[in-house]
Amino acid sequence: MPASGIAITGRILGRGLGYLSQIVLARILAPDGYGIFAIGWTILRLFSIAGHLGLDYGVTKFGTQYWGKDQTRIKNLVILSTGSAFMSGLIFGLILNITAPWLAEVVFRKPELEQILQGIALTFPFATTLRVLAATSIIQGKTIYGAISEDIIQPVVQMILFLLLIKTFGGISAAITSTIISYAVSTIVGAAFVTYLIPNIFSQKSIITKDLLPLFRFSLPAIVGATLGAFNLWGDRLLVGYFGTKFDTGIYQSISIITMLTTIVLSGMKISAAPAISRMSNDDRRSDIESLSKSISRWSLYLTMPMLLFVFTNANNVITIFFGEKYQAGVIPLLILTAGQAFYVTFGITDQVLLMTGRQKEWLTISTTVFLLTVFFDALLIPKLHLLGASLVSTAMIILLGILSILCLKHYLNFWLLDSSHFKIIATTLLSGLFTYPITLQLSSLGNALGTFISLVTTGAIFVLFLFVYGMDPRDKIQLITILRNWNKKGAHPLN
């Protein structure tokens, strides 16, 4: 697999824990309560992407240039980036705190939201700083440290504290308090890791400001594009919160969690691969960028298609097991969103490729176009079709985003992201679906939990079988066999 296998596994595990914590919250708070909290949580997630002003991209892009050549500029870059991210979080947190009553009463028309937004505002400085610290830790290739601080500690602390505090504080207050503390703890750990990896990093006696303008000249267009791109994945939840009821918001947020489980694989690969893509771009190694991009796309499909296929064939049972019968209104929207995620994991690496190769303005143009269309069609369809309208717009815009991104890669970097190997994986998925769906219908008689578990195992086994027989690229098959042999050797000789 591309990039560091341990780091990718850590990020996948961490993102999975993050989504698990949201499933626990949704299960306990029920649709109405979770619908209110989900609005604040989505604002936090979008802000954690945008609020650091793109300085995580900047520290990765410039850090890979300076690493091993100018340690003073590395330290200076990190101080400028983390300091600016923290100040940005403070300023925007203050703005959210002040405007919380207006947003709750006037914009979302949900007065209970005020308390949540004011609590979320306290999290902003930690969320922005944590993201930049995590990006800093991967400059020299030590991606596991960023995965631990950002993707593992935060959701674990949040989930544990929520369960401990719920009886004392109540559901919503416990959710807010656990979120604030978990981000604060993760930021402290992230700073400790950076200090360990780059000794005396925060002991600069003077700050050199000449890197500040180039840093922001790169970072600001990058983050606007990245934020608008993220809105196409997350923003529909806010628009459902704006146009719909608390009940609708809770259901839509919940089914979004199920579909977004697949993106944890891609996001782990993207973050871990970003420094490598940046170094390849610095050395003008376009063929290596092409090879890595296609490899990440293939591995994303290998790892996520069985999960998407399982959700598609077991939507009713999946919703019931994860969230309960109250969430059954989300079945059809879940199927539509699942189809959209299949497209997203196919082309999802394109944003990192464009950003790390200096095409942030092109990515900004693409994401802005899709953002405007998303808002327009959501405003048109959500009031009329509710959850169905939101899911249709989301999937359609994801497909459009993918088409535009792939065309942009072809135009500026002169390669097609997708080739015959990707279409073979998709064909394998469809073939597996033809075999698994009749089995799923038979297993439904066994009951939700048992039947769904057997269906999960069966779906995975059939997909893997067809993949090895037909769908897997020979290069990836050799790579996988090599990895398994190395693991076996280590298992036989644990002291080595």
C-alpha cells in the first residue's frame, strides 16, 4: 500500500473511532437531540478544515522543501503556522460565541442550538492548532504521530468523557463538554509530539517574517478551495439543519456517518501521502505522482467497495442496528449517499494532488463552482423533497466534482487518474453484488444482528474472492503478497 502502512492504519482506526463516537451520541441522544448537536458538530468539522487558514497545507508544502536543508526556517515556519492557526481559532471562536444567539434564533430557528454553538466556539483554537501540529509531524515522514494526536486521542477521550459525564450533566451538556476537553488534550499531545520530533522547535529567539507572505499566498487559496470542497461532503447537513426539522437533521447526520465510514480509508491515505506528493512535485517527478495517485485510488476502492456494497444491500438492518428503528426514514437517502461515496473514493485523491503540485487556484475554481451549484440545488430541493432532495444533490455534486477534478489533472499534469484497472475493480463490485444480494434476502429471516453479521462476512469473502481472481491489479497483488510474507516473518521472529 502507498505511504506508511502503520500511519495509514492508525489514521483509519482513529477516523473509525471518531465516527463510532458519533454513532454512540446519535444512539443516546435520539434524532431530535442529536439533530441539534449535529449542527454544531458539523460547524466544528468544517471549521477545523477552514479555520487554520490552510496553514496545514502550507507547512507541508514548504516544510518538505526546507527539511534537511534549513532547520532554522523549518522552526520558523512551524511557529508562524501554529501561532497564526491559534489566533485564527481565537478570533473565529469569539465571533461564533457572539453570534450564537442570532444563528440559533434567526438562521436555524432552533433556540436550543445557542448553548451548543457557544460550547463549540471554545473548541475552535484547539481544532485549528491541532490540525497544523498534525501536519507538522508528518513533514519528515513520521505520520503515525499526527495520526495518534489528531485521529485517535481526540475521539477516544471524547467518547469516554461523554459516557462518564452523561448522568451528571445530561446528554447535550456532556456532548459539548467532552468535545471541548478532547480537543484540548489532543492539542497538548500534538505539541508534545512536534517538540519530540523537532527538538527546541518552540525556542526560537526571533521570528523571521519573510516566509509569512509566501506561506499565506499559497495557503489561503488552498484552504478556500479545500473548505468549499469539504462543504460538498459535509455542508448538506447544515442545509438540512437550516431547511428541515431537528428530526430530519438527526436522521440525515446519522446516515451520513454510515456512508462517510468509507472515507476514513481515503482520508488516512491522503494525509499520509501529501508530503510524498509535495516532494515529487519539488523534484518534477510527474510520472511518480501519476503512479502514486493511481495506486491510492485503487487501494481506496479495494478497501471500501466491500463496505459500500454491504451497506447498499443491508440498508434497513444497518440503520436499525446502529441507530434504532426511529431512524428508518433514512433508508432511501442512505442508498443514494452510498452510491455517491463510491464515486468519491474513486477520485478523492485529486484535491491533494492539485494542492501539493501548486494547482490550488485550479482546485479553488472547481470547488467554488460545485459549492455554488450545491447551495442552489439544495435550496431548491430540500424544502420540497426533504432528505431525498439533500441526498440526490449531494451525490450529483460529488459526481460533478470528480469529473471536473479528473479533467483538471489531465489538463495540467497530463495523466488520466482512472484506467482499466479501476474499472475492473468496479466491475468486480457489481459482480459481487449480483451474488450477495440474493444471499442477503435469505439471511434477513435470521434476524437483524445475526443475519447482518453473516451478510457482512459473506459480502467481504465474495468480493475478495472475485478480486483475486479478476479485479486486482497484478502490481498490487504482488505488493500485497510481499507485505503478508513480511508480516509472517516478523510473526515467526518477534525479536527481529
